[in-house]
Amino acid sequence: MVTVEEQIKAIEDELARTQYNKHTEHHVGSLYGKIAKLKDKIEKQQLNASKYTGPRFSIKKSGDATVALVGFPSVGKSTLINAVANTSSKVAAYDFTTLMPIPGMIEYKNARIQIIDLPGIIGDASKGRGRGREVLSVARNAELILLLVDPRKPEQLKIIKEELYNIGVRLDKKPPKVIIKRTLKGGINVLSDPQITTLSKELIESVLQNFGIANADVMIYEKMSIDEFIDALVGNRHYATSILVFNKADTISNEELLNLKKEYPYALFISAEKKEGLDKLKDAIFEATRIMRIYLKPQGKPVDMQKPIIMRRGDTVYDVCLKIHRGFVHSFRYAQVWGSSAKFKGQKIGLNHILLDGDVLTIVF
């Protein structure tokens, strides 16, 4: 009996052999749709199976943001979490020392950031090898993913990214700007500027038909690939920011280090064991989580600079009011702000004012 994986491989081979043009676009779209549907089927089967076998891998979220450490066995994840967080994750010089996710907490710049040490992954983890799908599924709940790589084995990065992609994690991307609205009749209507989308109506139709959608209005607001369109259609993708970290940077020569820095100029190079580069890493985590600290100043009282309310960059006074208490929005009169977002000290502002990190805010009712 042909397995689902074998079916996917056969369709992918056919897709690779098919030259894309006006005459084949409907067929190509159909192939993409079939692959997406089969992969979705595998994901649901494996997620259901994981509910009934072995220990639970779920971790309760806490703190102001959640960071997942993803990497191969013995890359130094446990050493790193012990160095930056108040936890004790078992460390040893052999693979698979960490068997379950271990959470810790980074206390940094008046923010509390949860960091999770995940068991090491291996190739084909997304297919369930080494309970990899359960391990990787924890990463789906994180706002930030640290890709921890051995500098002596940079090829690990490609494998890690592929495994995360295969379970529906999209790194450093935003959800595609597309709306698919089912209708009762009228077929498939693609409502977008032809100068924006490169996807033909025939291609979109064939993909939708594979998902049992015969009537729909499709509104596309930006250029996207067929894979990104399918991501929007399936709807269960997780979009997360990532930071590439080469641990054990002290184990390679200066020449090797310089070559890696040229190839990966955006990466961080650290030694968790020697506690080198950890301050830069904490700063990078803080920035990547988009944490914004707002200090509240009650009328006629001093500001508490030790306990900020944690927001996200781009948030407004309205968002702060909602976080404190929903009723604050209705009784709001005005606010005053001191800090980077203020034109002058104590500026009088309204609900739509965009705040910046470190602002001091007084809300008047």
C-alpha cells in the first residue's frame, strides 16, 4: 500500500518534470493543491497520535514573551539556558541529554522573558523521527525562535529551517495579505490588481478545487508565491521571528570565525560555556520580541520605575488602557506622556497616540 509520504514524493517528482506555462498552469495548481492537502493530512494524523503516546511536551506560557531554543543534540542549548536564565537544565557530553522541554526565565531590563530548552532535533524530525514533531510543535507557541548551530557544522542551519518549515513554522515572514471568502455561487472570482499578483486565476482555481472550494471571492493585496497562497488557505501556519546563534564560537580558529561572519553577517557568535557574547544575545532577544516598557505615573504621585507595564512596539494609549482594564477606555478623558514619544514633557495626548519604549504615562479619567 502506498503511504501518504510516497504519494507526496510522486507528486513532487511530477511537479519537477512539468514545465510551467499557460497550458500547464491549471495542472500545476492542482499538483500544488494535492501536495498541500496530503501534508495537512499527515500533520493532523501525527498531532492526534501524539496526544495518546508518551509524556506531554506542552509548556505553559509565562512571562512577557516566549523564546524557543531549537538545535541539534549537543549544540549547547542546556548550557546556554543555564547561563542566561534561572534554571538548571542537565548538561552532559553526549547527545539527547535533554529529553523533555525545560523552561527558564530571563529577567532583563524589567521584563520577564520565558526561554525553553527543547530536546535536540535531527533530520526528518518533522516526520516524527525522534519524537521530533512533538518537540518542534512547542516552537509553534513561541514568538521568537533561537536557531542554535554548531560553528563546525553550519549545514545544521539548513536542516533546522527545513524541519520548522515542514511543521508550518514560517520564520521572519508575515502572514500573506489575502482574503478567501466562500460564496454560495458564482465560481472563483479573483479580485486583485493584475500588477500586484503573479498568480493566474486558473492556478488559484485549481488549488482551491483540491480543497473542495468551488465558489469564493479571492482578494490578494501583495505579490506572493503559490506556496504563500496555500499557507493563507490552510490557515494553520505560525509566524515567528528568529535569531541565528553560533554557540561554541571559541572552538574554531579566527580564520574560520571570520569566514562564518562574512557568510552570516546577521548571526551572533557566543560561547555559553565561557559566558561570552551573552549580553549581546540578551539585547537581541529583547529587541526581537518587540517588548516595550511603559511606566505608569498616577496623578499627583511618583512614577514606579521598577514595574513597567509590558506592551509591544507600535501599541497606543488605547492598548495600554485595554491591558489594564477594559473599562478604562470608556472612562478615559486624556493622558499625559513623558519620554521619547512626547513632543514636550507632560504632553497631553489621546487614545491613538503611539507610545515608545521607556515612556512614562499618566491616564486621566
